[in-house]
Amino acid sequence: MTEKATPSPEAIKAWARLMRVSRQLMESAEEALKAAGLPPLAWYDVLHELAEAGEGGLRPFQLIERTLFAQYNISRLLARLEADGLVEKLPVADDGRGHTIRITAKGRETRRQMWAVYGRSITELVGAKLSADELTRVSALLGRLRHPPASD
Amino acid sequence: MTEKATPSPEAIKAWARLMRVSRQLMESAEEALKAAGLPPLAWYDVLHELAEAGEGGLRPFQLIERTLFAQYNISRLLARLEADGLVEKLPVADDGRGHTIRITAKGRETRRQMWAVYGRSITELVGAKLSADELTRVSALLGRLRHPPASD
DNA sequence: TCTATATAGATGCAAATGCATTAACCTTGG
DNA sequence: CCAAGGTTAATGCATTTGCATCTATATAGA
């Protein structure tokens, strides 16, 4: 018996849909931001995490855990954010290797502006296409594809 | 009345899940290919379309329609595929501007090898996580997020 | 304490991407 | 037939990404 193991047609279709749709939606959102003269989505992700973290800020490695960015990616993204005055790097007392990243007032403002556009994209691309109930079901099903699986 | 329009919590969650999960799964699949010493997923997409197109091949602009790649992206990807001997560019009779791209025997072989790994990833990451019925439901829901919406 | 190892983050270099433009060819209207 | 405009594909240049490595600090073990 050979090791064939081609996925089921249902699995292939779900995979293809997932990849296609996510890329398409992401590109639409990205395009809307660009059209508004705002920074790319990646910046939003980081600003969002930092805004939630509050005054305490976050260490770069914590951002890596929360987002899915690679280490060098975060390192350079933070450098750009700092150059734009959206975040600040503070030395951390008990660990001389790293620093804490804190969002600035300007960073919060940029995040607000981005959310105005990004949120609208989410509404148009997702919120307007499925009912609340259907959205919940999609979330639940996708959650089970996550690693580790999400219960809710 | 202000123009607030923050998306519903359900929409936000579905969006976040979609973005996270798709990136995570894509990266897993990509990693598996790399670990097997095979080319990236983008190559598979193109080889797949070309394999389906058969001996007639496809024009670059047709590949752009079928995949979601940008024009310059396809142009360079095809250059790399050609350099590796996986596709060949044939002049097209009635249009001197472009050429037809045809997959070579080596290209088919590479695609086969990639599918062995890629298919396994799909099975593990998706096929093994949800039932056939659930997969069908995910596909249907995601299809409605597509542009244009898919019926099935 | 001193050495080995682990962790945090930055960076040099090569490859890929995005953007704008260009080159080549086709089509259409006069 | 010719000019104007459209389509197909490639490419120069700047930015971004990926990989590997490197520096600096921290921690654990002899």
C-alpha cells in the first residue's frame, strides 16, 4: 500500500478558500489604508498591541508572541515606528539587554486614524456580508484550525 | 450623528481569526516545503494552474487572473521558473507581444513532489481538524466573503 | 568566581516585492 | 495607411523581507 494521502476534496476546497479569501480581504484593507495615506496594516497590529498594553508598554519579545511577526521583522518595524515618533524605547531596569516599547500620543492618534479606515474595511468586507450568527460560526470553526485550538 | 461605524464585535473577531489563522497555516505549509528542500508555495500555485491548462499552456495575463499575483510578480516568478527549467516560454502566433507559458516534464515532477508535502500539510492542518461537513460549511461561509461571492 | 550556555535584540547581505515607467505590439478611427 | 490609444510584459530603483550572524546581557553549573 502506497503513502498517497491526498487530502479530501472538502479539505482542499476549504484550504483554497481560506487562502484566497484572506489574501483578497487583506489586500483590500491594505489598499484602503494606502488610499487614505496611512501606514500599512502591520503598523496597526503593533500599535494596537501597544495601546492595549498601556503605559507599561511591552518588550519586543512580547510583541513577537502577540503578533506573528519574526524577530528581525519586529526589530525593524519598531525602528521605523520610532523614527516616525509613534513609539519610544525605554531602557528596562532589571534587564540591560532590551527595552520597553511604549506608544506615544502621536502613535495613539495614528492608530485612531488607521482604525477609522480599517474598521470601515472590516465592516464592508466581513460585517456586511454575513449575519452576526454566521460570523460567530466562522470564528468558531476557524478557531479550531488555530494552533493551539481556540474553544470559543 | 457622528460617523462612528466601528464594526460589530462578531465582525472584528471573525476578521482577526481569519487573518491569524490563514497566516499561521500558510506559514506552516511554507515551512514544510522548505524543510523538504522544495520551492515556496507561490511556485506551486503557478505550476498547478499550468498543469491544469495542459499542453496549450497559459498566457501570463491568464495566470494573473487565476492567481492573485501582481503583474510584475508573475513576470519575475516566471523568469525564475524558466531559469529552473520548470516552464518554457513559447512565442504566440497571433500576438507578438506575449508568449505562452507551458509546464515542462521537470515542472510536472516538481509539482508532484511539492504536492506530496503540501497535500500532507493540508490534511494535517485542516482535514484532520474539522469534519467533512464542517469543512463544507467553512467553505460556504468563506465563499460569501469572496469578491465576487461564490454560491457553492 | 569563572566558564558555558541561553536569551534579547540588531544588522550585513542576498533575495523578493512594490511602484512607476518603459518597450513592444495590437487595434481602431480617421 | 497612419496616428492615438490600449494591452502585454519587462525592468530600474527603492523598500522590505529572510537568513544567518553578531553583540550584549543574563543565567546556570562547576
